[in-house]
Amino acid sequence: MQMTLADGRTQTTEILTTSVDIRIQGKVIPTELLILKNARGNRTLLGIDFLTAAGIVLDLQRKQWYFTETFHRKYNFVKAPPNINALLTVDPEPHLCQLRKNEGTHLSLPQREELNSLLEKYEECFQPGGEPTPFIEHRINTRNHLPVAVPPYRMNPSKKKEILKQEIDRLLSEGIIEECESLYASPVVLIPKPNGTFRLCIDYRKLNEITVADTYPLPRMDDLLHQAKLTPFMSTLDLRAGYHQVKVHVEDQDKTAFVCPFGTYRFLLMPYGLRNAPATFQRLMNRFCNGLEDILALPYLDDIIVLSETFEKHMFDLKTIFERLLHFKLKANREKMPFCLFSS
């Protein structure tokens, strides 16, 4: 394609295209992007055609924007980050689907190249975003019990409120939660992590007390160890924020509502902390592995361990697992997935 540059010069370059879903404040806009093959670390530019398709109106004077269908809800512009790569969830260089130095150390060079090619072919399995899996929904059976509501906990100092606001904004932008009015309410707590950051948690204890237990069996660790055996090739698949790939049934979304200083929100995707969330996810994992009798795949919550006797069989097993990930519309977290470790 011939391009006209900003200085008036023309240049012939190869252009790639891809269709993606862009999610803004929970709204998904199907978009076709043009990609400059040799570009590195550039911002993505969205033009008038995108704003029109998304129904976005810019109020430049007030430095705000809004959707035409919800014009009463305004969003503020944000300042450009000093380092755009800090916003990327994927390394800007193409290392996502390449073996790391500590992976496949016992493989020959041709075997490493073959595995790299397989990972590149199924790169879509590792890309964040997308719709929740259509193979299961989470239900919250409270029978005829009256809604339970717990007032928000006090939160000090202001730094914690700032952290909470950032996390709320992230969950909103990723379509995991939305604002709501609900008779249910559970409080928010920020749990400190060893690295000094905080994890947002919802105290669902009152809701869990009135929730009918799902007796679906969870795997016993000793049973998994009994099924496992020493093999020359082992790979572990970790589902990216696994619970957030499962939709909460529409009739039960209000039950997940939580309150905080910034308002009331409910989960569209399954949150952590619900009584039956592990059972729902294990049921999904068992459905995922159903029919894989010729593959030694051990599911436990959001991990799947794949064990194979030969390299050729391991490539076949991984290909089958990747195909099933695409079919189930599940995404894996490449950063937490060691491939082709020597397990014997």
C-alpha cells in the first residue's frame, strides 16, 4: 500500500489488518484495525469512524466524553501516560509465543522451533479479553430468602480509597462489573499482598450463608497425584483470571452487588469469594477435559497439567488442548505457563 506521510512524502509499505473487539466502559465495539508491520511501541489511533460506530461524543471544552445512549453519564479525559508501554498487557516485542530460557531446556533446536511454531499458531489462546465462555453460567440459589445487605466498611487512609477507585475503574473498563441498584449489598475489603500492593476482595459471608451449597465434587489432591506419572514432557496451562471468564446468570447478577464509597456495583462475570464458585469452575474444567481420554490432562481449578511420553505426543496433546481452548473461548495466561519441562 502507498502511504502519504505527515511531511508529504509517499512511501510503499506492507499493511496488515485484523478484526478486534474494543471494550470501553463495558461496551464492546467490533473494529477493524490497520497495522504497520514495522511499527514498534506506537499508540493505537481511533478515528471518526470508530467514534461514530461506538456512539461516543467528545466534549472538548469540559474535557469529557459520553455514549449517546447514556448521555447523562460523563467520563473524564485522562492524561497521556509518560510511557505507553506501561499500559500494555502484552510485551510489545514478539516474545509472547516464544519459549523462555528456562523452558524446554532438554529439547533439540528443531524441537524448540517446532514448539515455538505451535505457540505462534495458537497465539489467540493467550490474548486477553474476549467474551465469557458459553459453556457454563454461575447460578446463586438463595431459594426464597430475603435479600441480605451489609453496609460498607470504613476505609482509611485516603490512599486505600485511591487504590480502590483504580481497581473499580479497571473492572468497569474490562466489563467485569457494572453500576447497579440492588437490594443485595456486600462490603469491600482491601487485603494487603506480600509485595506491598492490595487485592480487592468482597466479603460475601452473609450472601454465602443463604446460598444453597453446590455439592459438585472438587478433585482431591491425592487422587490427582495418583493419576499423575513421571513423564519426559510436562506443560502447565493456567487460565487467565479463570473465574472472570465465566458469566454470572442474569437473574443472579444483582446478588453479587457490593458497596463501597464510590457506589454500588454488581459482577457480570463470576467473582472470587462466592460459596459455589469453585464448584462451577471445576464443572467447567471437567467439561473441558471430557473426551480427552487419550491425553493425560489433569484439571485442578484454573490449572491444567498436560503430561506426555514423547515429544511428538506432547505436540499433539498441546495442539488438541489449544483447539479446545478456542472452542470453549477460554484464554490462558502465558506468563504463568511453563512449557515442556522435564518431569522425570
